[in-house]
Amino acid sequence: MKKASSGRRAPAGKADKGTQAVGLPVNKSSLLILKSLYSFTSEQPSFGVSEFAAKLGITKNMAFRALGTLLDEGFVVRDATAKRYELGYRVLMFMHAGSEETDVRALCVKYMHILQEISRESVVFSIPMGPNLITIDGVEPKGKRFLRVNWVPVPLHASPGSRAILSCLHDDEIEEYIRLSVPLKRFTPTTIVDPEKLRAEVRLVRRKGYAIGYEDRVVGSNFVSFPVLDESGRPHGAITIGGPKERFTKEKMFALIPQLADVMAELNREASLLDASPIFISQQTM
Amino acid sequence: MPAATRNESSHWIFDILELVATSSAPPSAIEIADRLKLPITTTHRGIHTLEQAGYIAQHPMSSRYVLANSTKRLTKALLARFAIRGASLHFLRYVAGASQETTTLCVPLGWYALTVATVLGINEVVDPAPVGSHVALHESASGVALLAFSPKAKIERYLAWVQKSKLGKPRAIQAAVAEAQGQGYALAAAESEMVGELAVPIRNVEGEALASIAIRGRSLGTKSNRPKMLAAAVAAARRIEGVIQLDPARFKNPYDHLPPEQIQLPGAPAAIQRG
């Protein structure tokens, strides 16, 4: 790995071929090479030379030179066949600054405090694990972080947090969940146990962007849940806001939803930079 | 790669990029020029090129330069190369909740243990082990858990590298490796400071470690806390191993084909880089 102080020198005071004559100058060939690295994504992690040329709309010779420079700098490596190029580990230097949130849980905590300030109610963050939802973090109505969180797994059809997540899964995953879970467990008289009603609820949540509770898991409280999503719309988890129905009335909850949704949109802009974990419906929760 | 195919005029621009990326405080154009011994006009051209390419940006409150947000797309793509990370995240969150301590996932990269996921617990964060941080394998419990469950020839090769690089005492490393092999996990507990790290390997069907889950925090310093934490980490590791068995090829380390000695990571000490 080359160090910053390697002493490589640019020609002093001499403009490169690609330098623009007017305005702020750029080095055009370097610009092309630098931009080309962004072609390597989670979706397309490797390229052959021809493929790279086609992707960038440049000649094969230019693509070969660009990949050669990126290889020399350690930003790409050859794969095991030595025929294709993959993103190299030197990209790690972009993590060196290290202040960014790299886990969705840490990211959610700051937004949970904002949601608590708006609602003055409990706010919890839950994640899907196998066919269940588990609450892993929370902020109390008075703004303190929960010291202990209830780890009881809740099936994905019961509670608004579960349904906020379920609604973000693919239809075939939802069908797999129903197939593996019928008869759907009843917790209260209002738990949705009819698969057809559950499908209708999924459509409703998808349309509205949030799920509300029907006292279908916990009696005596009102809850609203929003999904936390990655770039492709896969759920990281769900944030649920709620409290006793005498205090957090339905009227109050519905009046607050637009404001809460704005905060969630901001959170989801940041959460989209992180990939959601795969969900294995058939896997047992620990 | 033959030298003729390289773009030699790009090197100094990558030097500017590395300086901005790894500086402890955002540098100004003058500081960049000074530290890289570049003419100021050349430095400005390099900075502008990097800005145009979406790698760096001027700090909103000053004339200093920081990494642009779009570089996160590259780090995201790099982390996604380690499929085991995606499959492990939910389990890490579960372990962090059960232990209330910071939980990490490390993978081997060359002779280093690279942290690819960190989930904070709700206890005081003692050592967050940020994503992207890396240490030589014997320097953390996470690394020892990886090393201990590597093929014998690889362990010997590592010990030779350590000796050559003067990074540690091979005998002490061998003892730590043997202990981890015997108990199935690695523990680094500094009793006096009440800070510790407990790491459990995640292994493929051949028994080789692909990654390690580690719990890090003060509460590990108390012996009575350890069985519960170990149980949570082991349970998570076994679940992840179950997922790996469904599609072993997908979870192969993407840099396994490269000789470990050639893998030099950003920010590694000079002594290690010479190794």
C-alpha cells in the first residue's frame, strides 16, 4: 500500500493534457478513472474489461488503462480467475474517518429520541428474526433509553411493528410465512388470525406506509409503527410509537402521524445507505 | 500490469485522496500541498478533480476538505462483498441486546482481523471497534478465534510472518491459539481494568473459521457474567453456520485467493506493511 508521503510528484506548474483551459481546472483522465470506480456496486461487484468499457461508454483500451490504474492503486483486485476485476480492500480507507453510523440500531437511536419528543410516548425499535419480531431498543416516555428491553419474540402477524415489517416483504415471503404459521396464533380477541384479513392488512399498510395497532397483541394501548428500510425497500426493522390509550388517544395518534412520518422519512434517507439483513422466514428465532 | 497501461498522472491525485481520507482533522489545500510537497496550483487541480468525481467536498464551515458522502457507496459495496456480514447482522443485534455490550463481527483479511459489523449495546461503550478497523490476528480475541480455527499450515505461516515482522512472540501466540482451540472460543480479559473481549468462531463445514462474533465490554471483566454471554454468542454463531450451510460458496471470503502477506491495509503500522 502506498503511503500519502510516498513522494510521488506531479509536474510542477505544468498543466496536464486534460486540464481545462478555463474555470477551475480538472484532470480529465483522472476524473474518468475516479468516476469509473463507482461502477463497482453491491449489485455488480465485478467486471471484465469489455464489460467495463461498455458500462462506461469508453474504448477497451481506455477501460484497460483505467482498471490498470485502479489495480495499481489497490482500489480493485483481480478475482480468483485473474480475468475479472473486483472492488479492492483499499476502499477501507474511506472508513478511516469512522464517524458515520454503520449499524441501523445506532442510527435509529437518535431518531427515536426525536420521535419521543414529538409524541411524549414510548418509542421502540424492533427487528425481524426468522418468523418473529424482537424489540431490541427503546426510549421511555420521559426520554430515557430503556435499560431492559422485552425480548419476547412476536409473530409477524401480531402487533403493528410486526405488520409494518411483514408488509415490506415480498408476496412470496408473506405466503411462506402464512403457510408455515397457520393457524395464526391469537393473543387477544382482535388478533388477525384469518390469512385473508392479514393479506388485506398488508395491502393497507403498503398503501399508507405505516401500521396501527388494534390492541391485537397488547390490550389498553394505541400504537403506530413505521418500517425502517434500506435502499431496495427491504426492512431493517420497525419503529413503534405508542402508549396507554387514555393518554395516547387515537385522535392524538392520527394527528401526529404526518409529523412522525416526516421524521421517519429523514431516518430512512440515512438507513438507505445501509443494507438490510436477509430475512429467513423458515429460520427459528434464537 | 505493464507500466505502459497505467495512468501515471493520476498517482498524486490518489495521494491527495488518501491524505483527506486518513487525516485526523480535515486538511486545507495549503496543508495538502505542504504535506505532499505539491505545487499549490497542482493541488487545487487535484482537489477540484476529486470534488468533481464525488470523492471529497469542502467542509461547509471552512475551507478544509472532507470525504464526500458518496464514498459511502463504495464502502457499502465493499462490505457487501462479505456475504457473511448480511447474514449475521440480526444475530449480532440479538447478542448485543442479550449481553448489553458492543458486539462485533470480524473476518480474516490477509493477516488481519477486519471488523465488518459493530452493533452497540446499551452499556457504556468502552471500545467501539468501528467498522473498517483492523488489527493483526493475534492482537485481539476476535483475531485469535479466527487464527485458532485455520488450517495448521496457515497458522504456521502466520507465526513466521509475525516473527519476521517482529510483531509479537510466536510462543505466546501459539499458547493463545491452543487455548482457544481447546475451549472453542477466545477470551481477552484485562481483569484490572474490567474490560474484556470474548470471541466465538463462525465455522464452515470443514471447521475453518470464516468469521468471529465478539462481545466487548466492561461486564466481561466479571467472571460470573461470562457464561450467559458465551451462550448468546455461541447460539448466534451456530445459527449463522446453519445459514452458511445452505449456500457455502456465497459465504466464501472474497479475498481468499490473494496471498495474505500481500494484503496491506490502510493505516497499518509501517512495521506490518514491511512484513
